[in-house]
Amino acid sequence: MSETATESTAPIFPFTAIVGQREMKLALLLNAVDPGIGGVMIMGHRGTAKSTTVRALAALLPPVERGTLHAEIESQGQKTRVALFENIPGGPVAVPFVDLPLGATEDRVVGTLDIEAVLRHGVKAFEPGLLAYAHGGFLYIDEVNLLEDHLVDLLLDVAASGVNVMEREGLSVRHPARFVLVGSGNPEEGDLRPQLLDRFGLHAQIATITDVQQRMQIVARTEAFRADPQKFHAQWAEKQQALRSKIARAREHLLPQVTISDTLLTRAVEVCIRLGIDGHRGEITIKRAACAYAALAGRTEVHAADIRAVAVLSLRHRLRRDPLEEMDSGLRVAAALDGLFPGTAEDEEVF
């Protein structure tokens, strides 16, 4: 197993101790409750805790019932079913976190032929890629806007289908690969093509914090964590457990029961129409994200404020680009919400 796919032995900063960046944290939490939302694209300045936050959420989540991961291998018309990882037992495991290197090849991502098995035994065997290691957890890509488009497209396809397919030299392999895809990048270094950006469920924008008190908190907590990680974790243990329990309850018990009225869903669709959004991913994402938000808030009914809380995350990256437009995309979405969803989002109740 590569270093990028192994569980880190280094201490991980507690999710609840991260200062600010509410939009990024909310987007990640919604995907933790409902991975079907479709992942998160996080765009913002360097040094704003993007990778730290994703890794912290993976460490916070309750263990997953991963089970023994099997692949179906077909060669010369014969199919066999094999376990991919003999050294990874079935049963509950920590939520996987895989950091995909920017220079990763397609073989490294989807898997490839096991050359050693070919040379030693003359048989075609499969060497799992990063998608297999990410199953049941998070696949994180820093600087995703610098990754080759065909790889981003491949990752989005697998994330949507939950199945990875590799075909090489007469060998065909299929195995489950269900994960939350999280990409991050710096807008100064370019953006993804709109066709790819649209396929991410949510889009969070973050910036360097300018509040003096919050920046002082960041320094104090970072230094305290570095000085004594164990003591720092103990100080945040109660808040960590409270959020962990809230996520587990939302995902396992409340989300399947959450309902949204036709009236609210109609208004959400009207917002997408007002903004001239192409396709139907906009309203589908709003609906799923609002249901996850309600579940995280401990409810089984979507309120208007829930839709307002998730609409910007769901739609800002789906707006048609106008080079002459001076208004921020998030403000354009917020303006379209006014009238249909009056009031403000009450996201302080969910985390």
C-alpha cells in the first residue's frame, strides 16, 4: 500500500477546533451525511486549512462497515471473484482518507496489471489503485484544477457510479469504489472546465480570515496542538464526540425519513430557472443537500431556511459565465433566492 493510501500515524487536528471557514465545513458535513450529494469542490487561498479540514472530518466520522472488498476479474472469457486486500480485514474500519498525488498516472488511480504475478507465475492479476483504497471514505485531490482533464473526468465517473472498471491486456476488472470526492484549488491558478465543475455536488469558496481575534485563535490552537497533540485532543474530545454522534444520527436514522414539500421544491426549481442554469443537477443537488441539512439539524422536514442555507453551495458553480458580470456568483444566487426564500439561513444549529 502506498503512503498516500495508508492511515497516517501523525496526529490529526480536531475538526471542531478548526477556526472559521463555515462554508467549507458545512459542505463537507453535508456530504458526510449523504455521500450521494456528489462531493465538494473547494476553491480558495493557500494556507486556509483545506486539506487539514478534509482529513479532520474523515478522522471524526464513526467507523464504517467496509466489509471485505472483492473484485470481479474476467480474462479469456472466465470470471473469478477475488479479495483485493488480504491485509485489510472486513468489519468496521476507520474512514479511509486517500490523498491523490497531482502527478498520479491513470494506472495508479484505477489499478493495473500485477507485473510481479505475470513474471513469476505467468498469470494475469490485478494490482489495486487508489480508488480501491478510497472505498468507503474520502478521495482528496489538492490543486485539482491542475490535474489532467481526462483524469478528473474519470474520477467523477467513478464517484457517480460507485464502480471502478479497469481493462488492460485482455483483463477486465470491476470492483466497488464508493467515496466522497473532494477537490481543492487556488482560483489564481485557473479553474476546471465548466463541464467538469458542474459535476461536483457542492462548491465552497474560502478566503484568508481577516478578523484579528480569529487569526489569534488559529495561532494559539495550532501551537497548542503542536506542543501536545494528546492534551489538545482531550480538550476537544467532548465536542468531537457530540458532532460525531450528530452525524451518525443524521445519516443512519433521520435522513431516510426527511421529506420536502412540493411547494419548497417548486421554489427551488424556480430559482434554477431564474438563474438560467443548464441541466437539472442544480435542483437535484439542492434537494439532497437540504434534506441532509435538515437531518443534521435533527429534523425530518425541510424548512425554507434549509434550502437557503445550501443553495449557494449547490448553484454558484453552475451559473453561466459572463466575463462582463461584476457580481460574485454567490451573491447572484442569494439575490435569486430573495422573494422565494425570504429570511436568512440558520446554519448555526447544525454544527
